[in-house]
Amino acid sequence: MDWIQLLSAVGLGAIVTKVLDVTWLQKAAQEATRSNWLRHQRLRAYSTLTKELISHGCWSGTTKYNEGTAIAADAMLVSNEDGV
């Protein structure tokens, strides 16, 4: 087998692999990171809101009204857009 053909096939394979990495794998990794970050933000926001509501802190004296609505607004901002 001719060495030039073998080396060019390996080089072409490396180029195709790098193009796939840049176009598809990087986007998939970014989407996974974004999804993970959003999940953590939802957990934080809903935990804070639930803790305030269960302890009757929101709007009942321990937490000021504006602070309570800010906590609720934070939870609404990170909620699912599709309503699920």
C-alpha cells in the first residue's frame, strides 16, 4: 500500500473528526452545561420559595412583602416556558 494514500486517509479522518467536534459536539456540550445550570437555578429558586411559604414567612411578617414577591418572581423566571 502506498504510504501517501494511507497518510492522506488518516489526515482526512482527523479533519472530519475535528469538524464534527467543532460543529456538533461543542454545541451538545454547551447545551448540556446550560441545562445543568438551569436545573440548579430552578432547584435553588423553588427551594427558597418553598421554605418561605412553608414557614409562613412570606407576606406574614418575617419577610417583607417586596422580598417575598422577589423570591416568587425569581422562581417564575426560571420556570419551564412550555408549562411542564
